[in-house]
Amino acid sequence: MDGGAAAEGDKRATPIGVARLSKMMFDGRDLTPIWRELVNKYIYQREDAAALMDLATVEQLFGNREDGLARQADALAIERVYRSPCAAARPGLRLLAFAAPGDLGTNTPLEFLLEGSDVALDTLYIVPGRPLPQPLPEHDVAIVAAGESDDNAPILAEIERLAAFWPRPVLNRPERVLQLSRERLFALLDGAPGLVMPMTLRADRISLQRLAAGSVAVGDLLPDGAFPLIVRPVGSHAGHGLRKLDDAAALAAYLVERAETEFYLSRFIDYSGADGQFRKFRIVFIDGAAHACHLAIADQWMIYYLNANMRASAAKREEEAAFMAGFETGFARRHADALAAVAGRVGLDYFGIDCAETRDGRLLVFEADIAMIVHAMDSPEIFPYKRPQMRKVFDAFCALLRRKAAPA
């Protein structure tokens, strides 16, 4: 089995890691042998926290979220600091991440951002009510990795308390991360030049049932709203439970299907182009500067890079390559005011947005998060333009860490 234990003389638990395991699966490698070995360790070497953490990752990659979270809880009961493999034998910078227990979308994917760098990463999982493990790893700079969510709110509050007296610089202050909830982000960005983001309302099930029954109008709940509406359960990710509903009858049917008690509600904006295709951009902001990460093109409004099937279309890939190559003089220039407003109002050292362009030329923002997946796993043969672009992103992120770590 690849990776695993920490180096001799170093007691830090060092898993194979999310990035390496994800890359193996992305490339089509069968993880079953690794899974079997990790299960064997789970049975016979229950004190091996690194193996438990890897088992948690593999279970989630297999789609077994609950089993994965259970194994993660087992690991965190043993150890709360985990060292990621570093590409450099002698690291040039030491980074400590404040993370939250949770699934693979819970924290900033730092292992991907640090790919090939000389930055050593230790991840500290924060559990409210439990003291920090001692000794903590030596580090030059720290970063808040725990993303915004209801589950993470008490963890971010604990990190905020810790950050107030932390002896090293702390990036992505938790009070700023909390502003990225869907309803707060609208208030944060409302009125920004050249930007549109539909108002998002957090509504309970009873309110939506009344809307479906015609007891209240859309405008009574959502001041800028009208059918069609976008509905998703609070706390959902990756399109789970996300639906466009054209009328009250569709909303009633949706509620029959869903068991959740709280939902996000917003109006649908048709962002299809003249050719009928929808284009969704992922942009990350590093120290206020915008960087292109991907462009997904599909004939449906609910786009993810995988369901856009970019691998199968040379024309789509050519457009994405042109978007990346001409980002500074094209997209970033067209939306300079909007991007500057997003960077300034959000005020985080690192975060990402998913966005599109409206038919009247404005920047349409869907969401912002510090935990968006940003990677260079795509085949260099099929996507020759992506690795150089992602290298720019990764280098900019590492340069940010060095600037912030440097003494004033």
C-alpha cells in the first residue's frame, strides 16, 4: 500500500491523503486492495490513526459517506493532528490548517493546492469543548480550512476564539468565512457594480407547503422571486436535492419527495448563451486577485464539470483553453469591477466562486466558498492547457502563504 506511516522518528500520523487517493480513483485505479488493507488495520490495529483516516477517505470515495464519517470519528478519538505528505525533503514553509470533522467537501482542499510545493501541511481538527492536543506542530502560518455550514458554525466560533491570540498569522479569518452562507452572501454582494446574485431565502418546510398550496405568493416569501424557482435543502452539496421548479404544483411534488425541514429558495436566472449552451466558471481569489480554474459547458442549467462531459468534446475544451489563456484580457477585464467588488466585500485571503455571464453581460454569482475543489488531476493528454494554468494557481497560493508568514 502506498504512503501511510510517518517517517521514522516523527510521531505525526501521516495518511496517504485525500489528494493522492482521489487521484488514484480519478485515474481509474482500483482502490479495493488498499481498502482491504485499511479494513484489516481497522480490525487488528485500531490505534493506527493514519490508516483510519485513509479508510474514512476511501469509504467516502466509494460513496459510503456514513461509514467514512464513522471511521473519521474513530481516527479523531485517537489523534487530531495529521501530517500530509510533502513533495520536498526539506520543507521551506510550515502550514497549520484549522479543520472541521466532516465529509470531503467540508474543508479547503489544501493538499491539492500544495501539490508539488515545498510547503509542509499539518491539519488540526477542532472539536468544540475539547482542549487542543499538545504539543502542536511548529508552523510559520495558519489557515482556517473549515468551510461555512450549520455544522461548522460552532467550530468556526471556536477557531475565532483561538485565532484572537494565536502566535502565528492566521489566514481566512473565521468571522469572514461565516459570511459565505447563501443568504448572507447575497446581502454582502447586493448592489455591487456589474454583478447580479438572486436573493436567497432560508425557508422552513411549512412555509414552502403554504407556497405550494397557494396560501402565500412567491413575493411574500422572496421579495425578488417568481417562478421558476431554485430549491435545495440546507446543508446539501454537489447538487443533492437541487431542483428548478416551474410552478406551485412542481413545488408540491418536490416536497413529497424530500424529507428535509429547511431549504434555500431563490429565483432562477436563465444564463444560457445565444447557442443554447450554459457556461459555468470557477474562479478563485488569492489575496484579492482572480484566477481561472475551469469552465464547464453543457446544454443544461445544472452544470458540474463531470456532467458537462468536457472530455468528449474537443470544441468545449478549445473554448475552455481560450478562456484560460485569455483570462486577464478577456473575462477578468470584462468583469473587472464586479470581481474587485467580490474580492473586497468578501475579504478573505483565499476563496472561490462559481459564476456565469448573463445575457446582458453581468457577472452572475451562484455561490462562494473556501472549500471548492480545485485540482490538476485531469489528463494532460486530453487537457494539455489545464496543468499549466493550475500550476499558476498553486504557485500564487504558495506565494500568499510566504507573504503572510514573513515578519512585518
